[in-house]
Amino acid sequence: MNDFNAAHPFVFDQSKTGRTLSAYVQDRFTLAKNLTLHLGVRYDNYKLLIHDQELSPRIGVAYFIPKTQTTLRASYNRLFQPPPAENLLLASSAQAAALSPISVLQGITTVEPIEPDKQHVFEVGAQQLLTQKFRLNVTVYQKRIENFSDKDQFFETGIIFPIAISAGRVTGEELRLESTDIHGFHGFLSWANARAFGVTPIHGGLFLGEDPQDLFVPGLKFANDHDQRNEGQLQVSYTHRPSGIYAIFNARYDSGVPVDVEPGTTLADFVAEGFDPRLFDKIDFQRSRVRPRTILDFSVGADLMQKERVSLNLQFDIQNLTNELFLYNFESVFSGTHVGYPRLFSGRLSLRFK
């Protein structure tokens, strides 16, 4: 490992000026009755530690079937995302090699610069009017990613460093049932499924984790932090229009993201490794995933004043209504451990000028 300590601290002081130039043009055409086409193209020119540019076409098509009240749609987007600026100079510097366990153990004296994240995004979907009060949306999508942008976290702090993974793939499905206003009530029910993985190696930025050699072997697939099979959300709201008083109830279900744990781990083993015993039951050691959770939120508020040029709103919120202890993730290679928030009470008074 490195030999930095209080007497011999790591010191980094560097600055650099870069620029990003972007321009886009987009328009919508009606090719035929009920057939709409969206066309666009975006140009990005990025220069900081590296110089790269991209011409990104975008196309979307939608067709409405009056007889069944169905809208069919499909789109393609080419995305260009420059590296995040936070700690980018350090993460791409030669000095950073002295901080990484991989670099120290393998004798690497340089860190590869982070290339922009480039994606091909495909989406198809449909919207179906079920009755005059309800509509259903279905979406299927896939993202094919080159230089998969991610971050590495400095222990359990909020300090992050950008990294780039060779490639990635995200596919998913989404289903949403939504109502219009029904005597002041409005609601929706949604479900989503996602499969997300990266493809090794890590080939840019500062990696501060332990020494997982597999991450530097080309061509291996690994589950990404947001690889989550099932997410569900329910929201019901009511607005009493004469008085301006409203209430919102929200419930969210998450089936759990992957964790790197040993099946058969006991509570004694868990505590011996220095973890809080309260978190033990929040991990499924057989599935190697965070256990499912359902979080409830509630808000109540009122529009106290609605004028032509000014409005006044008061709202009170309770988040995590049942005060459930939960984990977002646990011992992630890139993101560490994140424990969910306890029951939170908050309020706000908003004065808006129009």
C-alpha cells in the first residue's frame, strides 16, 4: 500500500481551464394523418484533459390510432456525456496512481484519462386510453454504453472520484397506469424492471477500492449498482379546490440491488467485521442483494393565496412514515454503504412571484 501519513501527506494542487461547445436543432413534422416525426441532431465539442467531439442524431416517431385510442411510439437517441468535473483533475493525474491499491500492487505509475460516456438509446412504447378516466403507458428500452461513466467513493464520505468502465448495457421495462382528475382525486400506479451490467476492465479514473483483480480482466460482466429487478410506486392525491387544501400519499417498493457478500454469513461474522448488527437483517445473503423495502410518504398542504402575480403555499411532509430501517446498498465496490433516512418531518412556506 502507499506510505502516506500525517508526516508525509498526499498533496495535490492543480488547475486547468477547459470548455464545452454544444448546439442542437430539432423539429416536429406531421408526415401523414396521425403520424408524427421528431427529428434532431446535437453537436458537442469537449476539451479539458482530452479533446473529443460527437454528432448525435435523434429521431422519434409516434402514430395515433383513433379507433382504439392507442398511441404507438419509438425513438433512437445518441448521447454524448463528458466526464463529471468533480475531482476530475486528481482522478486523471499521475499522482493519483500512488493512491490506488491496484496501481501500488501492480506497479502502475499513471492513470488513464476518462473518456466521455457515449450511448445508443433505443425505446419503444405505447399509450392506451382505457376509459375516459384511465390511461396505460408501456415502455421498453435499452442503452448500449461505451466508456460507462461511474464513480468511486472515498470510504464512507461524500467525496467521489469519476471512473470509466469499458462498456455497459441497461435494459428495462416500465408500466404505468394513471388517472385523470376524478372529483379531486388523482393517482398512478407504476412498475419497472431493470437489468444493468458493466463490462470490464476499468480503464480510466481513480479507483480507491480493494484489489478486485476481476475488474481489470477484459470482457467480464458484473452487475451494476442500479441492477434492480422490481420497482413499484403508488401515489394517490386529493385536492379540495374551493379551499386549496390537498393531501398526497406515496408508497414505493424496491426489490433490492446487488451486494458483494458471502452466502451463509452469520450475525457473529457480520459483527466481527465491524458492521452494525441492525443491518444484518437488511441483507439477503443467499440472493446477495439488499432485502426488499417499502417506504411510505405523506404530505398535506394548502394554497393560501392565489393571485395573478403572486401565490403563497404551505406544505407539511412526513418521509418514511413507518420509520423503517433500510439500505440503499451495502459494501458496493464503487459506492460503499448507504443507509436510508429515518422518519423525517419537514415543512415549507413558499412565496412565488409570477
